[in-house]
Amino acid sequence: MKEIFKRSLLVLACSSALFLSACNDDDNDSEYVSTTSYLSESTYNLDTINGAASVNVMSYNMPNVLGETKKATAMVFVPKTPQPADGWRIVVWEHGTVGVGDSCAPSNNTFNPRFKSMAESLLAQGYVVVAPDYEGLGTPGIHPYLNLSSAAKSAINAVKAYKEHYGSKINGAWMSVGQSQGGHGSLATAEYANNDANYKGAVAGAPASSLGYIISVVAPKALKDLSDAGQVDVAVEAYAELLAYAAYTTVGIKAYEPRFNYQDLFQTRSKAFAELAEGTTGDNGMCLSELHDEFAKDIRAYLKENTDKTVPDYPGLTVDFQSNATVQKFLVDNQPATKKINTPVMIIQGTADMAVPYPVTDALQKNLTELGTKVTFLPVVGATHTQAIVDKNPELVAFIKQNMPAQ
């Protein structure tokens, strides 16, 4: 989430689970065009997917958050359908939170069921699907989690590299789709591709945003309400997930602020678990499901040791989290949807989402509409954080076909 190189000072001065405002300007295209190139491809063989003639892992160059050119990776799915006479259209999938360690990268794992369902639908329609791992995931360096600029450049440069290598086989037109962290990334991509005539629109499912507000206002009340209602297990799971997101967010800041001491943002008891997000090298951190389970296990142990305490009493983040200057800047620099997006945007949001609450996304889509963006908002009644985009997969595919026919 931040622009950190030359534009870093600009985006870093302006650009969340969530996060706040990207400061891209009219010369974004020239910046990324000069830094990307195709490197190589290898066959992906950890899983299978219907409708794909091939699935490869592409390596490419991109500018990282320090302004250096570094290698990144992305999976590329080519459909079995005939190649259009004027070339393939591309849909970029921007994945949700997996962690910041290299082992967490989607290209190093089997397919997430939500992604697989959507990708099969798009392949059946005749789209090439490009799925970036993101900067620092699967390649050396800390992944700058929820960094607007980094997420956008991971996608933009993956598309550029693929176009460079395959030339006339590629039409040029492309769109982005993502859920949670990837919803945040898809909106970031739309902002940074605002001047690319080939970019046709974005889909964002439960886009991460307003992390500071969620942590300081929404989460404490929700955890208390759940605890008071006797839903202790639900509260534990929600708090563990929130702490995992907070750990990845603060560890990710180290990608461009190497001396940032994120440990001080966690209380003594939870600090050791937060450090698991980074690991010992920044490349070997624990992935989301395992980190969530570690936090959840310790919250339950805390409750067993302190029978007079409730879930919200668990010593997680310090009271200094919101007032920390580095974190505050991060939150402000990386809130998505603070600028008009020139292409159509679809936003999908479950009303029962406990990671990115419905009111947060509703406020985001209303703000984006007021800025002049053409927004299609799809509330999904009763759907959770991960279920909403699955329920609306037919509408998602129809939106892409409407704005970018496959041929």
C-alpha cells in the first residue's frame, strides 16, 4: 500500500483485511512501462483446473517499494477455447491474504477453491487469467502487505511482461478482479491504470479498507457484543484473524522501512506470535491459517488462565497502535478508492462479513460513486467475507463480458 520510490515520496505522502489513500498521478504509466520485462516461464503442476490448456508460472521484473527492479512471479492460465483472431483478453486475479512468507505464495500451493471456481468460469468464456503472487511473495524480500502501489505494480507489470513476450497473441485489453486483500489490490490497479486505454474495469470483493477504523472502533465493539452474547468461539476466531492481519500489515511496512519495530505495537503476550508472521528472514513467515490458529490457541489459553476475563481483554495490540506515526502514515497512504476511477467498477460485499464489515465497504462505494466512478454495488445478504464473491460469480463473469467481450 504505498508508493515508495520516486513516487514513494509522492504516494508515500499521499496514497486495510484494509487502507487508505493512493496518490497516483497522471504519469503512472510512464513509470511502470520502463521497468517491466518478461523473464521466463515454468510449468505449474501442483493442482489441476478445468478449461486450461496450460498453467505456467511466469517470472517477470517489476519496480519494488524501494525503487529497485526485482523479480516477481505470476501464474498464467491459457484457456482451451480457440484463440480469438485479434488475440486473447486478460483477466488479472489479485488474491486475498495468504501471509508474507514465500511458502504462502499461490504459485507454491494448490488452488484456493474461490479462485478455482472463478478461474474455471473465465477460462470457459475464453479469457487468459494472470494471477500475480505479488511483490515479495515467492521471491526474495518482505511482501509489502496492503501497499496500494506495490499491489498495482505487481498486476500491471505482470500484464505488461506477458504482452511483451506473446505479442500478437494478446489483444491488449485487460481487467482486474480480487477479493479481500485482492479487492484492495484490484481497486489499486484500477487507480494506477487510469491512463491505460486497454484497461477496461475492476471487480473488488470485500476490498480491504479503513483498517484503523476497524481496529479502533468496529472490532472492539463487535468482540464485546459477541462475548456478551455468549458467542465466545466466534469472538476468538474473529480476534485471531484481526491480529493476524495486523501482524502482516505491520511486518509489511518493513519492506520499505527496514528499521520499523512492529513488535512494539503488540503487547508482551502476543508479540511472539506477531513475529511468526515475519519469520526469521522475512521470507519464511507463517501463512494465514497457521498464524490465525496460533493466535486463537493463545487467546483460549488466556481465557482458561483468567476466568474473569473475556475475549476483548486478551493482550493483543498496544494502545499505541493508532498513534504510531509510521502506522498512521501507512493507513492514510493506502486507503483505496479515494480517487475517481475512469473505468467501471463492480464491488461485491457480504452483509455478514466480520473481516471487512459491510458498513465500511458501503461507505467506500458511496464515496467512489460521489467521485464520479461508475460503480455497480452488489450486497450479498447473509454472506461472509469469503462467500460473497462465490455467490456472485455469475454476475462477476457477466460484468467482465459486458465491459470486455472475450472476442
